Amino acid sequence: MSGCVECGTGGRYPRMRTYLELLRVPYAGRLLGGTLFGRLPNGMGALAVLLLVRADGGGYGLAGALSAVYGLASAAGQPVLGRWMDRRGQTRVLIGSATVSALAYAVFALVGAHPLPVAVAAVLVAGFTTPPLEAGLRALWPSVLTPERVQAAYALDAAAQEVLFTVGPLIVVVVVQLGSAQLAVLLTGLVGVAGTLIVATSHPSRVWRGEPHTPHWAGALRSPGLRVVLPAFTLAGVALGVLSVAAVAYADREGSDALSGVFLAAMSFGALLGGLVHGVRAWRTPPARRLLWFMGWLTVCYLPLIVVPGPWLMMPLAVLSGVFLAPAIACVFTLIDELAPRGTVTEAFAWLVAAMGAGAALGMAVAGWAGEVAGARGAFAVAGVGAGLGLLVLLAGRGRLIPNVIQLVKTTDAELSRNGASSA
């Protein structure tokens, strides 16, 4: 990787000043802001697809199916593009994929749901070529920041991304109300291109290259620790997908459609607070141990939701349910940076994105069934089960998450020797 843009010894920073100091580092604000802007389509795409199909006369079944195709294609494309970035650098891959994705959105906006084969192909391409900005940013942080600030950057990244899934759908709804569903789909692609250009034309992105390594068919999945983390966070993604549907079921139960948005916003606010606090604290315990604790508390905080109390109690519980989410995600960012085999760090982060995305899509499907059988109470129960199963996977494989894990699993692969490089 290229040398660190920031010089200095770092250290402990007082509270929220940590983030102000971080954003003053050359390129840090541009990279974070551009990535968040470019990732807005992640929160816009599925809803924009659904609303356009409905506006074109398609039923909810078709609309939901195409929306699911988009989500699964996006999850599948991230590791593929991430591996390509590790081999070819960021700029061409990011700009190329964003351009193809925007063109596919334009085709879908033009044809709508008919002819169906063209619509399916357009949605597939738009999702699969979603630029891996999230994984790319996490690969860039160590080349831009000192090691002490990388941990705060991961926390800020994990906290800020919660805003995307509140702001993205809101933008789609506003554009549909003021314009049309076609315009919302077109805008989704254009926003992706604009955000990608902000990142991909920056100096750190243009000069970044993956570490030299011998290509291997398994890529990042050679790491035993990564093979523990990914199924665990697929299950965590299931919990998140469940909650998005459970919020709607709860709103129906209470007779107010607006409550679903309020619930999700409250949960995102809790995650934002938790992530910011986690990032400014000087932690002495290793990230693997912290991850187990945070996943445990995340599971515990999901359980009171099963009671489905009235809104005045439910909204504080929603905030509480989000508090440990961003810290858990920030910890797993650090772990993946340790566990990824040499030269596969972008692909490894992209696998995490894919795992959580696929889990969320599965969670939405399961929550719909649980909601039909047992209402909002059943849907919230599935969220707790998902998080709990993720915790069990981590507990079962915790021996593979600690530093120097290559000695524990008796592998002779020299390219796994970077494991345990971070002690934060």
C-alpha cells in the first residue's frame, strides 16, 4: 500500500475531538463524504425498483421479486469487484462499475416492468455492478491515517452508514412524490456515479494498490477466521432485515404507517450514538473479545422488542436495540483487516458487505412469514434469534479470531502471515 498521508504519532484524543481531528487529515473528509454519498443508492435502489414496478402496473409479488433480485445481485457483485480492485487498483474498477450500473438503471427506467426479461436483466446488472465503495474505503484508511486513527475511522464509518438507510428511502419517496418513479430510478444511478467520482479521482484512491500476492481461487476465503466472521454476520444481517419488516408489522398493529419510519430512525440513532462513543474510547481489550461482548449485548437488547409495547416505550427500546450494532460492525472491520490474506483486503471487506446484504434479504423473507404467523411479536422474535445464532457462531469459532491464528489452524500458507498485524 502507499505510505500514510498523515504524519505524527497519534495517541488518545479527547472525546468527540477525535473525529474533528480525523476529518482534518488530508483526503479523510473527502473519502468519507464521497463514499457515503456514493453509497446512497444502497438505501435507494431496492425501493426505487419496487415503486417503478408498481407504477408500471406490476403487482406486489413482481415488485418484491425484482427488488429481491436487485439486492441479491448487489451482494453477489461486491466480492467479485473487490477482488478485481485488489488486483487492478481502485479508480478504473470504481468508475467503470458505477457507469455500467447507472446505464442499467437508465434502461430499467426506460422499459419499466415490460418486457420482463429486459427488466430482470437491467436490475441484475444495476445491482451486480454496484461500485464497492464501502470495501474500498476500508482498504484506503490505513494508507491515509495513522494506526491510532484508523480505529476511530472504522467506528465513524460504521456509525455514519446507519444514516444511509434512513436518508436513501426518504429521497426516493420525495422524488416519486414530486416527480416520478422513473426519475427516482435514474437519480439512483446518477448519485452512485457522482459519489464514486469524488472517491475514485482522489489521490489516495488513484495510487492505492493491493499488496503483492499469489492469486488463489479462494481469495480472501482462505482465511479460517474470515470463514467464521462471514456466517456470523450473515445471521446478523438476517436480524437487520427482519427488523425492517417487523417495523412495518408493528406500525400496522398500532394503526399508524409513520411508526415504521420512526422505529427505524430511532434504531439508526442508537447505532449512531453507539458507534461514535465506541470510536473515541481507548480500548485495551482485543477486537475479537469486544466483538463477542457487543454481539451478546446486541442480542440481549433485541429481546425486549418482542413485548411490542406502545410507541412511548417502543421508541426508547428501538434506540437501545441499535446501540451495540455500530460498535460490533466497527470491531469486525478491524478483525477483517487482521484476518484477510495478503493482497485480498478489499475482497475481504466486500465479502462482509455481501454477507450482511444477503442476510438482510433472507431476513425480510423470513420476517414476512413470521409476521403472517405471529404478527409483529413473531417478527421481532426472529430478529433476536438471528443475532443470537450469530453470537453462537462467533463463540464456536473464537479460537480462529485471535492474533497469530495461522499457528492454531496449522496452515503453511505464507500469505496468511499478516493475520494479527493489528493489536487495536
